[in-house]
Amino acid sequence: MGSKKRLTLKQMDKPTKKKKERKTSGSSRFTTEKKSIGIIPPDPKSGKVVDQLKKMKVLTPYTVATRLDLRLSAARSLLKELEKQGTIEFVSGSKNLKIYKLSD
């Protein structure tokens, strides 16, 4: 049977370097306070939002999120709200993807 191989000098220094780096950088990491991110979709009744959506041919949560600089969940809820109001219509979709268009 064989015995455990000896470590090189570089391999022996790695654990001590990591410990030193953690001590210096780790203490500053916890000094900042975490802020909760409030996900608030824009008002579906505002004219700016509707004007932005009128320029788009097809409305999907991803395209709305990128155009309005929102999170995907906020874009989904915005599209659902606009559908309830009758501003947009559901065209097609599956569990993962919903496609809407502006109602005439």
C-alpha cells in the first residue's frame, strides 16, 4: 500500500494565505447593511407605460422587463393587471411563456 504523498511548498502555503485573506477582507464584508429590495411594478394606468408598450408588437414578460427596466416578476404582474383592465389581450402561451398584444 502507499502512503500519503507529500505536499509541495506552494501547496503547504495555500491554507495559511487563505486564512489571512479571510481575516482582512471578511470583516469589512459584514459592516455594510443589507437593504430589502422592494419590487413595485409601475402604475398600469400611467400614460408613459402604455406609450412604451404601444411601440412593441408583441408583449412578453421578458420584453416588458427589459424595456421598462423591471424584474421579471414585476413585469408579469404588470401584464396581468393590464389584461384585467382590458388594455392588452392574451394571445398564446404555455406555463412558462405568455404572449400578449395590445387590444384594438
